[in-house]
Amino acid sequence: MLAAAAFAAFLSVFVAEFGDKTQLITMTMACRYPAPQVLGGALIAMGAVMGLAVIAGGFIYNFIPHNLVSIIAGIVFIFIGVYYGLRREKKEEQVNCRDGLLQTMGLVFMAEFGDKSQLATMMLAAGTGYPVAVFAGSMAAILCNHLLAVYLGSRIVSRLKPVYLKIGTAALFIVIGLVIILMEQF
């Protein structure tokens, strides 16, 4: 039963995260920052979100309106997209060794909070009674998805001109923000 809980979590989270906004964020961030920083930030954020789902899922589900969390997250994503689009790049921008980690961690945490993967993990943990197995299965799925995103993202950077990457990143964040907000309307 323990293995079944872990497998169910792996399968449901892997499918839910494939092509999800957090995977797209990870891919985009890997175009700009070193892969280990981006992967580390994504895994820390996802671990925190999934940990919250397993430990305090009932509180989140019952007392914080999902639509409020989604609307705030959508507005923040639009703001980030506009900021990235309008921001002027320095000629020789030095990347702080923690920038990729911290930015990815913040963006992924915000995007995943209240998302379908977190809710699925919360329900599986409550339904199976094996929260540690569900957490382990969820994190294994997240690791697989985000490894793929980091790999693809880090390979794209060598083929794209920086101006296209900037425009694409800004547009992606704005679209994700709009989708988050619009999804709440239906």
C-alpha cells in the first residue's frame, strides 16, 4: 500500500506538471541562470509547496480562498512580465551566484501554491494515509519534470538571441498571469 501511494503520487504529479507553468518557469530561468541554481530553486520551492500540501493541506484548502491566491499570483506574474520586458540589460551583467536559485524558488513557489499538483498531493496524502510516501512520489515526479525543463532551457539559450529571450520571457510571464486569472473565471 505504501508503494501504491508513492506510485499514485508520482503518476498524478508527473502528468499534472508536464507542460505546467512551473515547468515553463524552470525552463525559462534555465535560459538565463546556471542549471544547478535553477534546479535547486525549483526543487526547494516545490518541496516547500508539497510539504505544505501534506502537512497543512486541510488548512489551505478550507480557509484560504483558492480564487484569491490565484488572482494575486496572476497579477504578480503579469507585473514580472512587464518588468522583464521593460528592464534594461546591463552590458556586462554579472550574475550573483544565488540569483538563479532565489528567483526560481520565488517564482515556482508562487506559481505552484494552490495549483493542481499541490491539491492532488494534498488529497492523496489525506486519502491514502501515507503522507511521506505521497511526498516522496510527488517529489520524484517533480525532479523528473524539472530536470527535463532545465536541460531544454539551458540548451535553448545558446540558440536564441538575448533580445528574443527577453521578449519571450516577458510574454511567457504575462500569458501565465493572464491564464491564472482567467482560469478562476471559469
